[in-house]
Amino acid sequence: MLYRFTIILIFTIQGPLLAQNLPDSVYKCLANVAVLNADGFARLTYACKEIGHRLTGSPNGQKAEETLFAAFQTKGLDKVEYFPFPIKTWKRNSCQLEVVPRNSDHFVPIKSVSLANTASANGIWNIVDGGDGLDADLIPLASRIKGNCLMVNLDLTRRETGRQNLHRAEKVALALRYGASSVLFIHPREAEMVLTGTASLDGVPVSIPALCISGKEGKDIREWMKTSQLMAEIKVKNEISEGKARNVMAWVEAPVPTRETILVCGHLDSWDLGTGAVDNGIGSFTIPDIAQAIQSCKQHLRRNVLFLLTMGEEQGLLGSRALVAQWLKEGRLQEIKAVVNLDMTGNPLAFNDFDWPGANGFFEEADKNVRQFLPSFKEKRAHSPGLHSDHQPFMLEGIPTFSANSSMPDSVYACYHADCDNINLVQKSWMETSSLAHSILVLDLASRKKLGFSKMKPKKLVKWLKSHSLKEKLEISGEWKWN
Ligand SMILES: [Zn+2]
């Protein structure tokens, strides 16, 4: 009896103290600021209307950098600064695709858009259907791909075990390895939609053209190929020049000076077909609201919080890579204790702990804290690390990275990188919910005495990357730097 009583007593006294560190009143105050003072939606609406797209290196992109710089200043952050870096500026010019049977002049125009960071071209090539464009699909076609136009699905259509889809840039890298002269991507939806996105993994322009065509026309071409050998005539003009972009960085500093920092990032840049309201206006324009909430309770911070809006993410994570390279050089990278990335994050329904070793206990508490204000926040946390967003360069240095899983209608995701990615897809409440959940997560990360997880050493990191099937993908992109 006494034994049980002691246990209960220990739990009652120690439990809340050890677990939460901060009194409920702090979370209440934070939640109020995170939602009631949130104006991210209004700022995003204004930006979509007055600026338009936010393509890196374009005058629009520069305006976006300045607008968000000013937003952080208005929110009263301790320090706001630019982080400039050089880029190859890519600009879309014209794109024409016609399909024609061999030895015929029956040219049929096909709606297409150029993927970014691809070369200009003027040529006519046999079309080779490479299925889903995985290595396994291309091996049997090796001799036919060389010097021809490889046509592949953006998505995975054959889902047998062991088949994992690759990013479009990874598929282009494979096409290059097989000697293709051009690439046609088929949009996953059986509609007339086309999408853009980078074909380069590292921002260095690729030497061949890569175009996207609609699911509907892709299907028609495949039908036609049953009876005729088809050729693709491609006339593409893109401009590539030397340029500059700027990440925007804003700090909330802990009251007792420390170098330990929590990084909250999201890419501000977008593609140029729509206005990037979802990718990634919904994430990046929420970040100043989170910053304001954290600023409002900064007396509780044990670590600094750096809010980072990157440019060049779409072209190959250019802004985050530049920062990681610079901080590695300066020996500052170990100051970052965790990274939270918001990319197309709206109406989050659970956190993703990336299956980071030791992070479970921390997230159990953070989940609980969020659920006080968002009862719908799911207990089912995600444990899946991914690539191709700004957390990646940090993750590959072993720094703990996290995100939240969104819950938005399918119609929103359908406009990914397409001309329909506009403000009418976004709901104000999705950004407020995101501001609330992330503010609580960031406060927990920045205020808890012990986090329970830490940087992974190379040996452990390699094992972890392999166990999440990320090795193959990183090898294709040339980023697997371990043996
Ligand atoms: Zn994005």
C-alpha cells in the first residue's frame, strides 16, 4: 500500500515537472497569440495578388524576400537579416512539343511545359516508353533509350513490393545515365493538367530538355504507339543566367545567452505557373505568425529560435544548402539542435518525428500539449523521414529534423506545381491551425531542459538512412557520401 502510494506521489509531483516544464498558462497565452494575432493568410492573399509567383532570382522573388523581411520586422523579432547566395537563374521562355509517326508528316501538337533547370533544345527523337522510369523499368530498354526521347510516368503505376517511386529529378538523372536525349513526363492524373518542377537535383542545369505532358495526352500517345513508332519534335527555349537570391532569417533569442538554436524553416520561393499559394505560401507565410507567438513568450526559452525562409528550394534546395555549407565552414552547424520544416503544411493532423532515435518521449508530450487546444490532433504520429525539401541538407549532417503531416483535400494536392496553385485553394483556418501546432512544438523544443534526442553520428546515421530506404535515392542523386 505504502509502495503504491509512493509511486503515485512520485508521478504526481515529478510527472508534470519533468514532462512539461512550463505551466499551462504559458501554453494558453502562446495559443492565443498563435491564432488571434495570425495574419499569415491575409499576407499570403496580398502577396498572391500583388506579387504573383515567387520564382527564385526573378523580380517577383526579390519582392517576396523584401515583403517577408518586413513581416518579421513588424512582428517585433530580435534580429532580421538576409542571407544572400549566388544562383543560376532559370527562366522559362517557350515550349513546343509535337508528336509524329515515323516517316509521316502527321504532326500533332501536345500541351506541355518545361521542367525547370533544363536546357534549350531543338530536335526530333523516337519516343521510348520507359513505364514508371525506375531503374528496373529501364534496364531492358537500355539500347533503345540511348539517343532517343524517354517517356515516363511521374508517379508509380506498378506498385509491386520493392518498387519505390523516384523524384522527377532522380528519373532525369537515370535518363541521362542511359543516354536519353530528352525526357517526357506524364502527369499522374488522367486530366489535362501539366506540372513543372526542377529536373536538377542540385541546381546545376541538366543538359537535356525534360517536359511534362498531361495524363490524358500521355494515355493517347501510348494508345497511338500500339500501332505506330512515334517521334517527339521538341522546340524549347529556356534562359539560364548568373543571379542572386536571399534567404530571410529572423531570430528570437533566449534570455540567457546561448548558442543552442532551434531552426524553423520553410521555402518562400514558388514555381511560376501559379502563385504558389499552397507550395509553399501556406507554410512560409505561417512562419512569421509562429515567430510572433514564440517572441511573446521568449522569457521561457532555453534555446534561440531561428526562423528561416529559404529561396531556391524548388531549384534544388539551394538556399538551405548554401546556409549549411556556410555554417559548416564557420563551425556553427552543431549549434542547431533540431529543424522543423514546413513545406505545403496546412491543417496539420499529426507531427512526423522522422523516426528519429530518442524523439518519441519528447513528441508524446508535445502531442499532448497540442491536443489541449486541438482535440482533433491525431495520436497517430508519423515516423517517416523524406527527402527533397529544406530539412534534407541538415538531416544529412545528422541534425534531428521534424515536420507535421497536413490534412487538406485531394483537390489541393492536385494543383501541385501546376497553374492552379492559387489562393482560392487555401483556407485561413488551415494556416491558423498550423501556426498553433507549430508554435507549441517550437516552444517545447526551445524550452525543455532535456530533449531526449540528439545529433546522429555518421555510423548511426548511415544505418538509419538505409533502414528507411533512402540510400538508393541518395545514390542516384550523387549525395550518398558514405561507404
Ligand atoms: Zn515545396
